[in-house]
Amino acid sequence: MENEVYTEVQKKLDRLCNGMDIVKDKQEEMGEDIAKIKEAVYNPENGLYARLRELETWKSTSSKMIWTLFTAMIGMISAFILKSF
């Protein structure tokens, strides 16, 4: 009887140890995945923040150019109208 209990406890401990090994493996895999995500986000050359910075710079520059072109067009139209009279 005592031997059966010991065997039962041993099987449960083995299953528990196997489960812990699986959790450890999954945790290492998750750590690698998180490292890849951090690299994709924070990489100063190609990361998400670098791309956002480039997009904001482009937006600012293009906005200034559009306003400059708009002002030039209004000036040319005004000059054309005044020259017509």
C-alpha cells in the first residue's frame, strides 16, 4: 500500500516537473519574441519610432511647401487679375 502511494506521488511529481519544463521553454520563447518586438520598435535606424520621426518631418516639410505653393498661386492669380484691368 505504501509503495503504491509512493509510486502515485512520484508520477505526479514527474508530471509536475514536465509541466514546469514546458513552462520554462515557453517563457524563454516569449523572451525571445519580446526582444524581437523591442528591436522592431526601438531600433534607431529602422524602428517604429524612427519611422514616425521621419513621417512627422515629411509632414511638416510638405505642409510648408503646400502653403508656399498656395500663397504663390494666390499671388499669381491676383497679379493676373490686376493686370487684366
